[in-house]
Amino acid sequence: MPSTRKPTTSNRSQRAGSEVKGPTTRIGYGFDSHEFKAGIPLKIGGVTLTHDRGLGGHSDGDVLLHAITDALLGAIAAPDIGALFPPSDAKWKGTDSVVFLREALKRLGDAGYGVTNMDASLILAAPKIGPHAAAIRARVAELLGVAVDRVGLKAKTPEGLDLENTAVAHVVVMLQKRKAAHARKKKRSR
Ligand code: MG
């Protein structure tokens, strides 16, 4: 006897065509940390902040963009930032981290997903992020191609953590399948 159960979203998607295989939403998580070093600019979220030290690293050390990049890559189960842009490759030395983020967004687009929203927590002793939060959120929103109200940013001091010389970023992203509506329409017209 044929099943009377309503097909699940993934069943419907698989029947609609190969381009909508898989879930319609995905979540990704990214983490990164960098050590403060004197004599280099401080970049967080694609914004240069006035501070006496910057974040060291093979690229520009932008801890927030690295965590966002890994969250996006993780959401589509792609290789992580270290695998795509290995620090052992001199090619990436001093690279603007926007390059890494754009590659993750390209892979996301190729997989048929767009960013719904993201949320980040920064942990660092200094500088205070509050005065720069609006600029960072605006820049990240611009890079992700979403409205500013889809970019959350909190900053905390490392209380109880021995992290006075380190900046840490945790990021979660939510993705939405972009081709699902188109594919459903195609199925109905058959
Ligand atoms: Mg990093």
C-alpha cells in the first residue's frame, strides 16, 4: 500500500531536481584566536581600529573575519580556512582577510545558499569594542550582503580567563537555500 505520509522537505527537494538536494536551512559555527603584537594595525571585522597593538597572524590577523569565514565554510561542510589558505603558503602572507571571506561566500553561492543572519561574540581585554560596534556591524553586513539588523556583535572582557594578550571570536551563521522556491515552482509545472 502506498504511504500516505506527507513527504519531508528533503524528499520533496530531491524529487524537484538535483540542484535542491539537502536541507533548506543550515547552521555554521566558527572560532578563531590571535595574539596581540606591537607595531601592526588592529583589524577586526574588516575595520581598522586605533590601538597600540594589532593581531599577529600569517594574514592580517582579522580574528572576526576568520571566524565568520569558518562558520560559513562549516555550514556547507567545506574545507576550513586553514585548509583553503594554509599559513605554510607564502602566497597568503599579509592577505586582507576579506579575500578569505569572499571565497567562502562564493562557495556558499555555488552550493545555492545565502546568509540569513549571523551572530558573533568577541572576547578581548582591549580596546573597547562598543564605540566601534556600529562600524564593524555595517562593514560585516556589507561584506555578507545582508542588512545590518542581521549581524549581531557582542564583546566581552576575558574575566576569569588568562587571555589578556589574546583576541577570541566565536561566530554562528544561519543559511537559507536560495533555489528552493524556484525548484518547487518547476515541480508544480510538470
Ligand atoms: Mg585566524
